[in-house]
Amino acid sequence: MNKFFLLLISVSAFAHSPISTKITWSKEISRIVYQRCLFCHREDGKAFSLESYEEARPWAKAIQEEVLTRRMPPWGAVKGFGEFTHDQGLTQEEVNLIAEWVEGGAPEGDPNLLPSRPRRFPDPPAVTGKPLKDTSSLQKAVRLTAIQATGTTQVTAEFPDGHIEPLLWTLHPSAEPRTFILRHPLTLPKGSRIHSSAPVTVFATKPARQREK
């Protein structure tokens, strides 16, 4: 019995799963998918389309597995360990909704409740600042703006007084470097240190007061 036939059996069996949840595609799940997934998963996107219930329904079990393991959306940064612009990662509440929807039979619900599909997908904001050459002990104050990482890593900033600020924690390695732009740029005084468990590139600008001079 080949893998394709097994997949057909799995999809067929799942298609007849009893409905045991009030969470529906039309009311809750489509809003998550439209906000977090359509950047890639659309008709003219980089991956197969999830724009409609008919397109998404056969992938329900796969979607559940991908979001539970945090492989999708391919954001990779742990929530609460730093805050970033253009954050495509799911909240725990969104993960729970998708999992419960799938386990409850993945119902469609009332199509009249569907939100409008986004048609414009702006590019991520550009990185400001220049890479720091040495982050072991800053020789002058800087304004941290972004971190570029490829592998799985944890990045923290240590202030001269010993205070530790969590900056970034990535879970899944990627083939291409990912750039995480801080939602709120962090000013680090002279003598601060940046620690990372794997090589990263840190971008920074001059603090605001120095730029005004």
C-alpha cells in the first residue's frame, strides 16, 4: 500500500469526522489564516492556497501538526522573548483554536461570517542601522534595531549594572538568514554586552540624543 493511497484513506476518514466544536472556519479560523498565512498561501503566493474552506479543509490535520510544532507560520521566534514588527507567529490562543477546530471535525460554519480577504501584502519593514562588529563589550552607547539569525539561538543583552534583557529566541533553523526587527528599539549604554548561543548579526544606530547633535 503506497503513501498516496494511505493519504487518500486518511483524508477520506477525516472528511467524515463528527462535528464536536463550535469553532468554525468562517468565524474564527479564516481570520487567523487570512492574517497569518495568506502572505504565502494564496493563489499567486509562494505556497498552495488556503484562501477558501474548500482549499484548506483537506490540509486540516497537516495544518494542526505544523502550528502545534511551531513550524508554521515560518516565524520561528518564541513569543514573549523579545517583541518584533511584522510578527507572523501565532499566539497560543490562535494555536489552541486551530487545534480544537481540527479535533472537532473542522466545520465550515456560516459563509456569511467570512471576513474580507486581504489583497495587499506589504513588504516587511526595512532594517535600519549598521551591523555591530564587536558585541562582547560595547565601546559606546547604541540603539539596537534588529537581529539577523540563521540557526536556533537565544540572544540577550546584559547592561553594565547586570540587568539582563531577553532579545530573541529562535526555535527552528532556516536555510536563509531571518531578520527580526525590534518593535521598540533598545538603547544600550557603553559597556553593555550582547550574548548569543549561536552566531548572529546585530544592527544598531546611534542613540537619539547623539543623532540630534
